[in-house]
Amino acid sequence: MIRHPSSRSTRLGILPFSSRDSMADAFGRRLDDDWHWFRQVSPGGIEPIDAVLVGPGGTWALTTAGERGRFARRNGHWYRWNRGTESWVPWDPAPITAARLAARRLSLYLERAAQPADVEAVLASHVEMDVQIDAADPIGLTVEREPERLTGRMTAEPVLSQQQVDRIVALLDPRQPLPQLAPSTPRG
């Protein structure tokens, strides 16, 4: 897996990889160099996305969640398990919403750039976060805490061609030159 520096500028120009990124390390051990990792990417000035993976298996927007506890979605509503009362209480699913919106922002950005706009939303949950979702009530989001399971889905079947991957990578990394597009008319 190829790691790209953050699109956020640093004052001294030092790459932000000085601290270890355990999530990137876990994906890096399982994905080959056809995959590209971006941390804190904000293409076109959109709100930063925690991480983006682009490769033959598609474009994946990962949002990290630091919440702990048990959460469930039932009948269209979200609940959190309250250990004190041993009951489910209403919960504002801010991490779920943030992950879905991050993927949607990236999808709209890619669509405006005339690139494949299918972006998989992933909530990379904390080890102590358990999210239960009814299979009959999909939320358009994958909640996963183990990169091993996620890489299996990512590499299951190719979705993007190498040219599409290169173009999306060039859009996400402003230091990369954009590939030359073919002219739309003969001779010019």
C-alpha cells in the first residue's frame, strides 16, 4: 500500500507520518501497492476525511470513532445501552452520521470531477464499541473494528481500472500531476 501525506499543509513541510498510524499499518500489511492510503484528506477544500483508501476494489472513506459501549438501531432509531439502568436509551448517532457524510462529500467531489463516484462509507470503531444493526434495516455504512475483515471485502472483486485509480489518486493528492486526458475531438 502506498501512503500519501496529508493534504493539510504543515508549517515546516514535515510529513505527518512521524507518528505511527496503526490503522494504516494494519491495511499496509494486507494490501499491495495497487492501493493508496490518504490520512486527513480534504480535496477541493471539503471538510477533512479521517482516511481514504483507493484501489482496484473501489474508494473507501474511513471515519474513526472513539465512542465505547453498545449501540443498536431498531425501528429506525438509535439507542445506547445504559449499564446503570440496564436498559436502552435514545442516542444521537453523531459518529454514524459523520462517517456517512464523509463518504457522501467525497462521492460528490468525485462526481464533479467526472470520476466513479461510488464511495464505501466505513466507521472504524473502537475495540470497545459494539454496533448492532438489523440486516433488514441497512444504513449505507460498514462498521468494522478489524482491518483484516475489511480488506477481504475490499479485495473481493475489482471495481476500478488502473486509470481510474490513478486519476482519483491525482485528485486526492495535490502534489500528483493529473494524467493527460484524451482530446474529445479528433486532432484537438
